[in-house]
Amino acid sequence: MPARSATADLRRLAALTQREREVLALTTDGLSQKQVAAALGISIKTVGAHMQNLLGKLGVHSRVEAVALALRAGGLVRA
């Protein structure tokens, strides 16, 4: 994957919906999809859909890459 600037990463993160940011933040905290679902009161299938959407918006291919991008950009602003 080519190097990305923190500014570009922040722009990508800003494109996420509030729920996608919540899913990514909990994933960054190390929670599994099952734990994220329980924390947010949604189904695992819905967590998976949010994850797929945010992966596409961030231009990454895995949860690990999404977490790395979030951490590299200085983390996520939590509501």
C-alpha cells in the first residue's frame, strides 16, 4: 500500500458516518465484531455491513488496515 499522508487519512475518516466511526473506534479498541454488536445494540450482520462500507470509504482491504489508518491519523474523535 502506498504511503498516505495524515491529512489524506483524516479526510477519509471524515467521510465515515457516525455509526461507521463508532464501529471503527470500537474495533480500534480491540473489540471483535460480536463485541461491537453487543456494545452498540445491533446485529453482527449490521456490524459487518458497516465494516464493509467503511473499508470501501477508507480504501483499505481489512479491519487491520482500517485500524492502522485510524491510529496513524491520530485516532478517532469520539462523540
